[in-house]
Amino acid sequence: MTETHQGEAGRYIRYEVADRVARITVDRPEYRNAQSRLLLEELDEAFLSAAQDPDVNVICLFGAGDHFSAGHDLGTPDELADRAQRPWEPGIRGWYDRTWEQFYANTKRWREISKPTVAAVQGYCIFGGWMIASAMDVIFAAHNAMFLGSHFQYFCMPWDLHPRKVKELLFESRFIDADEACELGLVNRVIPVTDLVEHTCDWAERVAENDPFQLRMMKMAVNHAEETQGFTAHTQAAHAMYVLARIGEKDPGSYIEQIDEKRRPMVEVALQNYQRRNTS
């Protein structure tokens, strides 16, 4: 098990290695695997452990329970207690640092791990869930997977989908299901939910039989294709635009209503728009 900065062993993350495959499981199903700061720190250390382990050739990412991840933790008791114990600097400086360190920099590190990574997605994969799934090299989705993106901190959507499709989904705010996600290229394969874990592990074990240096060079070559097109420059600039957009939500002329200091009900609207599209 990985050790967190607080010295807890796997409070939110399960980690195991077998057959040259590391299995990392986000284990907070009671909150649909909402990503608290403590969870993300544990996840970062689990990825680091797998990346540095010479006995690991492939890394699998799972979400425990019915859902891969409902996104970032907006205020569970654990998250609020951690914020009180380790507060960020107030004001724009603290907000920028928080969104950069907690949501952008770590996700980009996971994308750049030198070993093949694969995410197995079931149920909701919302906002921050999309971010960490996108950071993996391959995504297998269960038939019941539902993806919802936004202009989030690690803004990978224009690299996951065609820009026109991204604009459509963002302007309207709409879920895409597993079949549409596969058709659009976000997802590699759609698998029955009962077979998702086994299928993902079998695939990872086959890949892990290959020479790790060759796998590393293949991954670097593909990632470099995106880098030459401006992946890092774009996502860093988009992060700054995210911060500015969130600040703009508080303007007197903003259309966005603040409800208990949390964001507008985007998920409910996105689900309604998905249902409207599929019944029209």
C-alpha cells in the first residue's frame, strides 16, 4: 500500500500488483468516489509507486462501487475537515494554486507516466472523473458508463473529441453514454459491466508481456505528437481561462445563481439534455 502525506495507508485507495500489472482502485464508493484532496494525494502516490516499480509494466485504474467517479469533492465532512486543517491561502492566489496543484499538475503527471495506463469506467464519470480517465492511455467503459465534461481545470476535452463536438457538449451541457463516447473516440471499447474488470485486467496482462522499454518509447512517440500540436501550452492557458471563468460567476451580471456556495445544478441539466436528445 502507498503511504499518504498524513501517514495513512490506503484510506481512499487500494493498491496491488500481480502479473506485472498494478491495480489502483479509488475506494470511496459511499460518495461515488468523489475526489477529495486526501484522495488525490493518495492517488498521486499510488501512481508514483507504480511508475517507479520495476515489477510493474502496466497500470490499471478502477473506481469501487457503482460509479467510476462523480467528480471533485465539493464538501463532504472529510473534505471540509481537511480544508480547515490545511487551508489554502485566501484570495485569488490561493484559489489559483489550489486549482493548479490539486487538479491540473497532478493529472498531467499521470498522463506522462512512462508506462501504459488504462481506466475501467462504469456508471458516472463526471467532471474530475473525466479528467483522470482522460489522463490514462486507454479507456474501457461499461455499457452503463455516463460521461460529463465541462471547462474543467485540466481541460483535455478538445484533445479527447473533435472541437466542434466539444463546443456542442459544453454550450448545451449534456451527458454522453458509453456508446456515443466510443463513437466519438473518447472510449476504446464498451464492455458489459459484469465483465469490465476482468476484461481490463486481461488486456493489461497481455500488454505487460511486452518489453517495457518498447512500450515506453511507443507511448512517448504518441504523446509527443500531441505535444508538437501544443497540448501543454493549450491546457495551461485553458487552466487560466477556467480560473477567470469561475471568478466571473460572481459578477453582478452573471446568469449563474450561487446555491449554498456550490455551483449551479449542471449535472441535473446535463442529464435532462441527454434524455431530451435520446427521446427526440
